[in-house]
Amino acid sequence: MRAGKLRSRVIILAPPSAETPQSAHGTPTGAWTTVDTVWADVEEIGGDTQFRGDQFNTVKQLRVTLRYFSGLTEKHRFSFNSRTFHILHVGTDQKLTEMICDCIEVKT
């Protein structure tokens, strides 16, 4: 992977721990914690408009390419330009030198 292609700073976020208090719906109420800040290539690959709860919502899809980062899974999130993205899929090459993650924007 060419270093010049990795032009964006992306923050990797880990979910709240299992010991974090939960809401009435069973979801953790704690904050996501920063794992690391890495250089990445961020490419917008599409978007969609969905109708939910009597309103239209725009969903943006991105592909984030970064150097191999051990332990990165679909449970993590990325933060980029004050926006948060949920990782849908993490793919690696055979040499374990790079990761390609497909993501969607999380509305907070």
C-alpha cells in the first residue's frame, strides 16, 4: 500500500464495556472510547434515502482503507470529520498488510 494514498486521519472507537450500565432497551449507555488515530483512505461509495418514523433519513456509505490493525472488528466504529461510521464489514488482504472496511454513517 502506498503511503500517499492514506490522506485522512480516522479515529478508531471501541464500544462501551460490558460492565457499563444499560438502558431500558438493554443497550450500553457508556461512551465509546478512542483506541487509536490512524491514516486511512476514505472514499464515499454511495448513499440511500430511507423512510422511517414518518421522516426521510439519508444513509451515507463509505469505504475506509487502512494499514492492518490487529483486533479491528465490526464492533468498532470510525470517527472522521466529526462524523461517526459503523463498520459493516472488515476485509483483509492475504499478506495482512491492509484492511478495507465498508461503513455507514451513524446519526447521533
